[in-house]
Amino acid sequence: MKLLLVLMYFGLNFLPAFASDHEQAKRLAITCSACHGLNGISNSPIWPNLAKQKKLYLVKQLRDFRSGERRDLVMNPMANTLSDQDMELLAEYFSEMK
């Protein structure tokens, strides 16, 4: 019985981590939507569409913004707040959009 309770405890604590990748990406993408649109389609011709972009391309751009290799007054501070995992999640999220 104790083993079952331990397994249930750890199982329930790990479930949100597995289920939350997509939800975490959606939460992160809310910030992106101000310029890049809710569905990854930009609100303005001066900002690129993110929907359907290749995942590796998006990750590279975010890393370049974070490192300063690519300079933009808005994107550099935005990228500085993202972890590598956040970048991967966002890139996957936008690359899989229809």
C-alpha cells in the first residue's frame, strides 16, 4: 500500500511536467503574439510570420538574439528571458502551426 501511495504521489507530480510542454509553449507564445500574431501570422509587414517556420531556424534566431549575434531592440531583451528549453518549445510550437 505504501509503495502504491509513493508511486501515485510521484506519478501525479510528474504528470504536469509531461502534459505541460504544449501549455508552456502556448503561455510563452502569448508574448510573441503581440508582434507575430496569435496564430504566428504577423500583425505588421515589419515583423516576420513564425507559423510554419522550421524549428531549427527559429531556435537559431532566438539563440542569436540572446547572444547578441543578431541585434534588435525588442528581440534581444525578449530572448534574454528564454531558457534553451523555452526556445525549443516555442520553435516547435510555431513550426507545427497550420
